[in-house]
Amino acid sequence: MAVRLKKLGADRISGVLTVILVAAMALYVMSGAESVPRLNMALSAGLYTLYILLFWGATQEHSDRLKVHHRWAMLALQYALVLALFYLVPFSPNGILLVIWSAQLPYFFSFKQSLITLPLWSAPPWWVFASTWQADHVLLTAVLYGAFNLFALVMMDSRRQAELQQQRAEQANRELKATQSLLAEAHKQSERTRIARDIHDLVGHHLTALTIHLQTAAHKTQGEARQAVEQSHAIAKLLLADVREAVSDLRADQGINLRHALEQLTQTIPGVEVHLNYRLSAPVTNMDLALTLLRTVQESLTNSIKHGNASEIQVQLFSEGMRLMLIIEDNGTGNTDFTKGHGLAGIEERVMALGGQVTFSGDGTGFSTRLVLETAA
């Protein structure tokens, strides 16, 4: 069941305004009906107000940290209010409230589940209405509003699918940028090594040959000429030393900018707050290690959002002596009885290949991944 709920924006406002309009019309009709007790009017006004509050709360953006079971409770209470209002108010347009309620179902159930159960939840309110008020043409009205319910389900499911596709595209784009960042770092290292090798093999070789020839020439010349050759020999030796130092600097591993890649991966995830705490005492120089850390964070983010419905994720990467540690924790719906899928198994394989350890744990308050490598970063 998909229970991650996106903020509906203008749809939420239009829904609230529609309920207010229905409530105003219903209360106006009740005020002119002598058969309706005044107590019913006051109670109905309160129920309409409560319905609006529950609708607004159930459709809040996920970043508001509203727990999933709270959303389920709000959805159930809205349906109970619909039944109560059908009982208290002799006003068939209250069926609009059921249409607004049904529009929320695609965010809690699959479209197939919502469609199959449509008769089960759309019929009871009209049965209550017919039993209480003996209204005419109730069956025809119920069928008409049932069609509206179906239309709302189809439209909101299409919207939800579009949102999911956009989220997948944004996630793929973040992952692509992060991977490109690591590949760019690897390319830079490869280029530095190639340039250093070329300088050593070409310039260094010729300078070495030059110093040998100058040294030989110094032994075969006399006077001012010898002094000039010896000076040239000293300059050539200094130049050779400078070239060797430059080659050493180029060959020296400057490290991979892993922080930038992780920032690309974790920034601007809709509906989720990701806190990255990067505290490595030395740069990561091993490409396999950097890729393992990136893929671990990537897979953990996907699991936390897709399966754990998390709204907040903590990513900590730090070093303790010769140990590198990566801890990822979320506030989702983790549980102790979880099965390792291909993603978690892939993380284990990568970490074990580097001689490290990784553990996964979950409970009712979230899920965590802990990676430890006995190596310097």
C-alpha cells in the first residue's frame, strides 16, 4: 500500500472550500425545515468543521512528520463523520463529502483495492440516508454519486502515478549526478597519472641523458669553457630534480571528493529531510571504497523512502582511528522482521569485498544501516 502522501496544494484548498459550501447550503436547508431539530443544526455545524480539519490534516505534506497511523485514523474518522452527517442532515449533496473522501484513497490503497471496495464504502452512507429521511430517488442519487466517486479515484490515481514518476526521475537524476561526480574524480586521477608518467618517461629521460653528457664534457674541456659546462651541468641537475618533484606531486593521490558526490545524492529530496554529517579525518583515495559508500547511501535512501515511509534521514560518515564508519538512520516504519532484498544483499557484498562489516536493524521507530571498515579513509 502506498501511504506516502504528497501535499495536494491547490486541491486541498479547493476541497476545503467545497466542504464549506456544502455545509453552508445544508445548514440553510435545515434552518427552513421544521422537521429538523435545532440541535441537529448545531451538531452538524461542528461535524462539518471537524471534517475540514481532518481532511486538512490527512493531506498534509509528509515532511510535517505526521505518522502513518495518524493519517489512517484521520481517514477513518472522516468516513465516520460522513455517516453521521448523512444521518443528521436531510441533504443529498452531502455525497460530495464522500467524493472528497474517495479522492484520498489512492494515497492509502492501490487503485485496484479502491475500485474493488467501492460498493462496500459508498453504499452505507446512502442506506443510512434512505433509512433516516425516507427520501425519494435515493438509489438513483447513490448511483450518480458512485460515478463521481469512481471519477475521483481515477483522476487522483493518475495524479499519484505522475507524482511517483516525477520522484523516480528526480531520484535517478540525483544518482546520476553523484555517479558522474565520482567518475570525474576517477578521470582526474587517471589523467594526473598519465601526465606524470609521460613527463617522467620523456622529459626526465632526456634531462638525465643531458646531465650525463654535460658531466662527460666537463672532463674534456678546460678553462672558461669547462666552467660554463659545469654550470650548465648544475642547472640541468636542478631542472631534473624539479621535474622529479613535479612528477611526485602529480602521482600523489589527492583523494576523491566524496563529500560533493554525497551532497549531490542527498540534496532536495521532496518530502524528506536528509542530514549529511561528513567528518572524515583524511580524504578517500580508493575508488572502490568511494563507490561502495556512495552506493550504500543511495540504496539506504531508496529503502527509507520507498519501504520505510521516512520523513527524516541521518547520514553520518566519520573516522575513528583506523576505522571508517557510515551510519544511516531514518524515522520510518522499520521492523525487526525484515527480509534482505537485492539492495541490502548488494551492500553486504560490496562491503565484504573490502573486508568490512555491515549490519541492518529496524524497529517501530525506524531503520538503520551501520558500516565499518578497518582501514584509513
